Amino acid sequence: MTKDYAALAAKYGNFAAPVMKILVDGNDVIQNQKLAVENLIVSLSLRQAGSASFHIVNAFELGSRTFAGKVKQLFKPGGRIKVEMGYGSTSSLLFCGYIAELCLDFGETPRLSVTALDITRLLMDTIHQNRVYEVSSYSAAFREVMREFAGYYETLEVENTDNVLPRVVQRDTAYRFIQEELCAKANMEFLVRGGTVSFRSPRTKKEAVAALSWGEGLMSFQERRSQCNQTIRVFGRAQNKKDQLTVEIAVKTPASSGEIAVVKEYQNYSLVGEDAVRRYAEGLAGRHRAAGSGGSGVCIGLPELMPGSGIRLGNLDSDTPKEYYIRSVKHSMGSDGYTTQFEVEGYK
């Protein structure tokens, strides 16, 4: 159910008491260790590794001129970490990952700086040169890949694909294998949001998680309209595996004039049969179509805003609210309170 600004304000006590939780191996370190945390930022994206960063400003012991050993031990690189944000007694899990770096910063005010990354980074760093998956579908291959990283997420959501495959071979990083072999060929999308990893069909326009208007929760927004008219042409192989097979899809957006149109050709001869080639072409066309509109904005801090969700924005050069797909978000909590920056695109 889409919540408008009034409903969100009621849920979060009029946004009066921002709250953060940082859990290291299940230990709420702010509450239990009485740590003072500043400048907490959680960045999440459809196509990049998610991250969380913050400063601890009360861990320095002036007498010994050292940082407290128990605090350094808490934030040892490699440790599991989660971050929640919200208001009052209501908080949501935004980040689940591992501590990538601990920096001892000796400045005017000595502080510990922590940077954490999510499972996407592990997928980007893991390389297999010739790993064969004896599976029957792209979704089954995805499950096999994620089995290796089971300790770095809480929930795995996999939409089954009906592709019949004798086997799939990974010859690069796990991330590129997921994006370029599994998602591209099955026309699926890969998402990491909080503790949930998803492999699902690209979303068409659907119910938004929040409805904001300029002046009511939405602080600023820059709308982008781009030239997008183009023909996507993909070359694969016919069912006999000998002849070339071509699929074309026209991409048009209302904001573009009809004066310019470009052709984009792609060759992928590992695709066999019209269904496989068309599915691949439709995935490319969807990404280009989505890029034809979008923008970026800043709003009151909302844990609901995550990559892969929808948002409805009003009072923007039209009486009709506009629907967008969230591509990336940055949740920030500091001296200015809790705000969320976001980038959006059109639906595919």
C-alpha cells in the first residue's frame, strides 16, 4: 500500500526523533557500548556495491593516547555488520554486510572511521575461470552461485525461470556472471536490499512505496528527459545452431521527438533460438527505455526508499503525479537529521 506524506508522518511520529542502530555480530554497539556515532551514510544501488560508513568520536582515550581496545576489536575488518535507520521505536534494516576497513584518524578530534560493504562487493571480488554449473535453469544457477555466500545475507528470493539448460559456465567474477550471463540472458534483475538478495523479473509500473510532493516531504528534485528513440538489434543463432538469427525491438519514449533514432547492434552467439535472442533483446530495450526519463532528488529520511522500489512524486510541472523506479539511494544521518537522496529512472 502506497503511503502518502501524512501517513508516513503518522507512522514516524512526525519525523521528530531520528534513530540509528549499528549491530556488529548481533550486538547493538550504540546502545550496549555507548558509542557516539556521527555522519552515518548508507548507499545502495542497483548496479554498484552497497556501503555503510560512519565515525566513532568517543573511542579515544586521552590519557594513554590510544583508541579503546574493545572498540577496535568490535570493528575488526571482516566482521559482520548491520545498519538500521528510522524514527523513535520504528527502524528498518537498510544494510547487511561486512566491515571492509577501519581507519584510525588522528586529527583535531581523533576518531575511528568505519567502512562496510555488502555482498555485491564479495561477488565482484570472487573470480572463477571455468566453473561449470550443471543446472536446468538460470534461476537454479543463481541459487548455486549464492550458496557460496550464504553467510552474508538473510533472505534469498529467487523467481524461477523456465529456461532449459544443459549447463552454464562462469569465466569471470561472480558479479559479472550474474549480471551478464544470468540476468541478461534470462531478462531478470539482481537486487541487494538490506538483508535480502533477489533474482526477479524487471518491474513494470507498480504500486509505489511512498508518495511525496514538492513541499511535502520532497525537498528538491531535478527531472531529466533524454533522447531515447532507437532500434535494438541482436544477432544470435537459429535453433539449428548454424544460421544467424536477428531480433529487432524499437524503443521510443514520449519525451523524444521523432527526428533522431539510432541503431544499437549486439552480437551474442551463445544465444540459440528466437525465444532466447528475443528475451535478451527485450532486456536491453528495457534498460534503454528506462534511461529515457528520470532524475534525482532529496527528501525527508525514509527507510522505505530502496533500489528496485517505486516512488510517486507530485507538484512537479503537472497536476498528475509521476511514477518512477528507484535506481539508487543514500540514507544520511548526522547533525542535520535524517535525509534520503535518491536517483530514479522510468519503468522498463
